[in-house]
Amino acid sequence: MCEANAYIMEQDKEKLVMEAVDKVEPVEDGVILVSIFGEQKFIKGYVHSLSLVDHKVYIKT
């Protein structure tokens, strides 16, 4: 599987916001995350970085 986990970066700490993320869609005011189960979550922020080897998406608010 190639899904990732999404984290919000808070003062150099990771806070898990969604597991098994299949799609990351940037929109005007933030980012929409969609899991492999169809769950959707809107995060007001931007993609800060990706760690592809670790399957992590970092979002900064």
C-alpha cells in the first residue's frame, strides 16, 4: 500500500490528523485529505513537507 499519514506541525511536534491518506488536494483556503476509506477532512493550512519513505504528509496551519 502507498497511503500516508497526515500530521499537523505544531512547534516542531507532529499531531496525527488522519491515517491512510490516499489523496491530498490543495484548495484556496487549505488542504482536503481523503482516506482510502472515503473519509474527508479539511485542514486550514498548507503542505509543509512530505516524507515519502516514511509515508508522512506534514501540514502547517
